[in-house]
Amino acid sequence: MPLPDPITGRFDPNDPTVRALAEAALNPDKSKIPRPYKCPLCDRAFYRLEHQVSVSRDKTKSAFHSIRNFHL
């Protein structure tokens, strides 16, 4: 583990170990995120319910709100 600079207290951003740790912190492995919402029409799974609903609507071409005719 690299040691911080004794004067500034910061790590050297050019150090390969510091660079690797920063890269891992900024880019988490998304393949390990649980995806409980499965699409009923394909094999895709989603982390958020609204993403699954959106994709299902796109595939079925259904509207979010039904259009009503109001007579004024």
C-alpha cells in the first residue's frame, strides 16, 4: 500500500497502485449487482423496476397514459 506524501497528506496519482484503486472505486463491477426484475418478453433483467417497465412498454408499444377525448 502506498504511503501518502508527508507534507500534503495526498497520494501520488501516478503511482500504479493508487491508480488501480481509484479506477476500481470509480468503475464498480456492474455484473455483480443483483437484477431482480426480469423482462417477461426477453432474457434481460434489471436493477430497477422502472427500467423493466420502460423496456416492456417499448417492446409492446403501449402508452404510459391512455389518451382520452374530452368534450368541452
